[in-house]
Amino acid sequence: MSISKRKLRNIFKLTSIEGIKNANGSVHDTPWLPLAEKVKPITPTAIIYCEGNFGKIDGKTANGLVRHSLGYRILSVIDSERAGLDAGEVLDNKANGIPIVASIEEAIIHAESIPDYFIFGIAPSNGFLSELDKSIILNAMSLKMNIVNGLHEFLTEDPLFLESSLKNNVRIIDTRKPKSKGELRTFNGEIHNVKCPRIAVMGTDCAIGKRTTATILANELTKKGLRVALIATGQTGIMQGARYCVALDAVPSQFCAGELESVIVQAYEAENPDIIIIEGQGALSHPAFSTSAFVLRGSCPTGVILQHAPNRSYRIDFPDCPMPSVASEINLIETFSNTSVIGLTLNHEGMSWDETLNAIDWYTTEFDLPVTDALSEPVDHLLHIVISAFPIIASKLGKKG
């Protein structure tokens, strides 16, 4: 469906051509300010671009925002291959009222106004935009939408996009853009002053569900009355609105452990949490990534939950790299870091309900650990992993209950 010029004019009248002032409370500000300084008291609206990838591995940013978003109110997802479907139905067989549409024009018609933000929701393995992607983003800017970009290619360093942001009075948020080197911190051991349990959710591969499991766990513990600090370590978690975060894969390696340690200590001192949940990255055994090592070094976790996809034979985007066994990954984690794997969570991709249940039973017996699937099994099973490992959390839950 194409949008008529009259329809577009009417929409602009509704939002005002000054547009962004009415929606976000300001006419213009520097396009490269950190995300934390962008979020207004009224949750801004957003559409997510995920053409050809929603519900797939490379659509993980869009998938994550549809499941959970504190920073933005998601109005629709753009993916012409799945247009007409409900985003929640596609992801989890549970409708959530977020429609999938075929184009920006359809997204605007559905919103009946110009959304505050256009989020690029695809996470390609190379981390860069195609020329088509760039033209689509520039089009969104011309329609007076602010841009959220989670890739390694920083639009705030591209003269073409900076010119467009000034011309159209819109902002650009490069989620992965790190602080200046003068502000970065090295590891200094302050993490050992953090006395509450620290659980890192690690995995046997990238794009396997670590962030989703960490978010579900943090949300459920919060609902039970505990003070929980969730530490995001990737672009999607930052976009979702995590208060404490660092995009580790964009930080120079010398500072990764220190930056993560600093964020955790900051959360501990500010929130006095009962427990801290740290989102893992990649896999410690993965030859292409090093961020898992920094997660373990920087957080010094008192426990690890390991996420695994039983039906995945090869690493995502690496057809020559077979998946590691759960046993080998546990051994590697516990040898590399002074910690223990306290439970397993499964990703049921490509598996039937019965196959998932059989896998849970098998891994439980094989490793004598609590095992669950965070998306398909009751959330109490996920809580059981934490309660079994940390009696102090069990006692606090008892008091809250």
C-alpha cells in the first residue's frame, strides 16, 4: 500500500511540522547524546525496520524489542514478507497487538501520526548497513523520525546523515558508540566489594537467547518483590531501556572488563540490589568473539546460567564451526573463571514440544542441574535455578511472599 500525499499532509498536521517538539518535548538537540539522555518521561513511540528478518536470527534486535521494551512504545514492525501478521504470534504464538506491516508508509498510516523513532532492527553479522538500508533510514529522517541504530557503523560520523539530522531537525542514536578513551576504565577489583549474588547468563553460541532469558529472570524476580539490577552488554538490551549497560563489543579490549565492572559497581551502589543479572555475549568457546571472556572477567559472577540450543548443529553464520557440547562449555567456563554453572536454559528452535521436554529431562539427568526453557516452560522453573543455588534469594523471596 502506498501513502497518498494528502494522507501524509494530514498526518503531519496532526503531529505538527515542528513535529519532534510536540512528540518529544524539545525542538532539537545534539544527535549523538547517550540513550539515557534521550528517553523522556513519556515513553516515545517507535516503529522497527526488520525487512525479511523478523522472527529470524538476524532480526534479534527487533525480536527483543517486540518482547520487551521500556525505552519505546513499539507501534509496528516493518517486514513485507510477514505483513498482516501479529508480531507476538510470529515470535511466541501469543498475540501482542503489534502488527507487521509492509512499509514505512503503512506504519505511519497505522500509527495515524509520525512515530517519534525509527529503529533499525536488523543485526547482520558484519555489523554494517547496505546502501538500500541507508536510503531507507534517510527516508525515515526526511519524514521527521529520530533514528536508533545499533550497528558498528556510526551514523553520527557520516556527514550525509549528520547533514540530514540537522536539515530535518531529528536525532541519531548510535547505541553501540562507546565513550571517549579518556573516560574508559580498566579493571581494578572493585567488583569484589559487590556482596550480592551476580548471575551471568552465558551461552554456547551467539544469538541463542541469553538476553531474553536474562530479561525474563530479572522481570520475574522484580515481580516477586526483589531489588534486581539487570546489566545489558549488547545493543538490543540498551535499546530495550536497561538502566545499566555497556555495549562490550564496541569497547577497546583493554577496557572491556573494567567498563563492565564499573557499570556493575555503579548499579550496586545506586540500587542496593538483592541480585544482579548480567547479559552474556557470544560464547566463551566461540573462536570469532572475545566478549564472553570479558563478561566473566569483568563481572566475576557467583553463578552462571548456560543457554544452549540442542537442535543447532553449527554456530550461527559459521557453517564450518560445529556447536560445542554443553559438557565442554561448562568445563571451559568453570576452568576459565572462579564460578559454577548453576543451571541450563534451552532454546527450542527447530524442536517440537515433546522434543523440548525430552531434552529438558535428558540434560537434567546428565548434568544433575536444574534445566528449563525460559520461553515455553513456567517461569517458576527459571526461578528455581536461582533459588537452588542461592539460599539467600530463597529466604528473601519467602519474606516477600
